[in-house]
Amino acid sequence: MTESTPVRSTTPRETPRQVRPRTEGWTQKVDAEGKPLLQFAAPKKGMPPAHLADMTPEQRVEKVKALGLPGFRAGQLEKHYFQHYTSDPAQMTDLPASGREELVHEMLPNLLTEVRRLETDRGDTIKFLWKLHDGALVESVLMRYPGRITLCVSSQAGCGMNCPFCATGQAGLTRNMSAAEIVEQVVRANRLIAEGGLGDPRRVGHDDERVTNIVFMGMGEPLANYNRVMQAVRTMVDKKHGLGMSARGITVSTVGLVPAINKLAAEDTPVTFALSLHAPDDHLRDEMIPINSRWKVDEALDAARGYFDKTGRRVSIEYALIKDMNDHAWRADLLASKLNERGRGWVHVNPIPLNPTPGSVWTASEPAVQNEFVRRLNEAGIPTTLRDTRGKEIDGACGQLVATEEDRDVASPVPVD
């Protein structure tokens, strides 16, 4: 190699400007040592009443029998809920009129009360604000794309991961959501679609349109609520007793809970796995993603590669591009190097222009910088696709979901059904 040979640097010397992560408009919770507080255990709060979607098929039959009815009634309830998207006793005319309301109340109690919905993209994107049985607020976002309909679901009320650039974590973790509360978001979305509530129904072109893709990228860290999230996923993919969705259409995202990633890899449900990385170097990621203090970048990437090895499912790397913070060319090179060190063909990178949160001084990368970041990854052989940021106008994009004071004011007079 001669002195004139061009070398693409992967060191911080290329960095023109380095902005450090910090909170704006709110104070980050810290522990006794002054480090960002991580909440793995949910506060001890009352969970919602048991719902059909919280139970296995066998448990549903036993519950119906315990109510004094033949077990096959459980199958009828499953059909009404998972295929017709209803919890209304009046629509269940195949059930005996006597005791029907009591049965439905016991097996399909109301879990979500709609507080508000906001629309954008000519009606193709809808954000829902839901009130849970205890007054906690969560959001989900429904998006129509060509050939598919995606629902971004929440798995926790709030979040305990305390990432400074994410609105959801600003208030900390309120509680875990139940499996049924997670599934109910899908059922309610399907009901709206069936009623023609998502865009112009004349553009559908076929009957029985419904949610085809689920992304666990709403409020909460899914793998911190592992058991309930997986119960919800099993119900989503169950073709006989659930929603009958494809596991390949379900994406579970995490900021990097390594033991839970390894546990997910051992499941027999090959969902798509996404790692929210946002920085390839520990020096920056320690500040951006507090969980990096437990499991470093290389550990998270090793676990992600392990997921591919166990399932054969290509892993997604999520990377929010933030101006002058993590969008430097040398970081694109470092990310490519770390991914290629673990082999080829196992990963896909999704850079996402940052969606600013209220009060934040952070903003998305300049288009030229963003494009150079993507170019370098692609040139290094890493499949990379800049992700569409739908819902920004209604604070429904990634990292923007949060129960604001305005939301609480709107929700306070809304009674829980």
C-alpha cells in the first residue's frame, strides 16, 4: 500500500462535529449512582380482568365450563372475536339468549376505551389513543401501504429504558400490558378496517381486508414484557384459535436485552427480529441507549446474529439518524465493519430520520449526510433501506408515542366502558 492509496477512515478523526446526547424539556431519571435509571420490573399494579386472549385454548374451554356452559361455546366466542372482531353480545346470535351477556362479559371484558383518533396521509395513517381499565394511556398507529396494512402496537404503558431521545420513556414505566390488551389493539384495528375506516374502501379491491403486519415498536420495550408479548404473538399466529396471521409479518423490536433476545431465538415462532442500535460504538451508545451499560454493542450484535443462526430469519437493525450525533461517515463504516465481521446475508439496516419530540433540540440528519450514510453501508455490502417515517404530523412516528398532558386532559372525562 502506498501513501497515495485512498483509505476510507473508520476513526472518529473524520467527525466534523459531535453533539452529545442530553434531554431537553424534561429531566432524565437517575439511580443512586447518577446513572440513567433502568426499569425492568413493572410497578405492582392491578392488571385488567382476565380475557379470552389471555388464555390458552384449553383454558378457554375450562373457563366456559366453569361458568356452567358446554366447552364448545369457547370456540364460538373465538370465532366472533378473532374472525368477526366483535365483543358485542347482540351480534352473537348463535349463543343462547339466556346468559349470553353474562358469558360475553366474563370472557370478553372491555380492555380499551378509545379516547381519540388522529388521521394523516389522506386517511391512510391513523393514531389511536386508548384508555386502559386503570386510566393508563397507550397509543397504536395503523398504516396502509401498497399491498399491506401495518399496525404499530404498544406492549407497555410508558417505558423503563429511559432513552433520552424517545418521548415514550420520559415518564418512565407505568405498567406492563396484558397479552389481551396487546391483541385487542389488533382486533379493534381490524374492526375499523372492516367498517371502511382506513382510507377509501373503493381502493381495497377485495373483501376481508385486515391487518397483515404487526410491529412491536409502539410504547414500551417488548422484551421487558416478554411472557405477555409472546402470549400475544402466539394468539396472533394461531390459525385455529387466534387471528391466523403469519409470524413473518410480525416484528419484535428491542433496544438490546441480550438474555431475552437469546430466549426469543429459542422460540418456535419465527417472527422478524429488530435491534434498535442507533450507534455502533459503545462510547456514544452508552449515552444514547442506557441499556448499553448492561450489554454492549458487540454483545447485542452477537445475540442478533444468533437469532439469525437459530431461525434463518434476517435481522433488522434500526438506526435513528440524528444530526451531528450519530450520522458521521466513520460511524457508517464502523457499523458496516461490525456487521460484516459476523458474516454476510444475515442482516438488513433501516436508517430512520429522527422524529423530533416536543421540546427536543435534536433533529434529523441533513439529506446529503443521510444519503452518504446509506451509500457507505450499501457500498460495504450491507442491504440498507431508508425507512419511511409515516405519521410525523400527528406525533405517530417512531419515538413520538407518549401520553401528553393534552392527552390526559382529553382522556380524563372519558369513562372506561
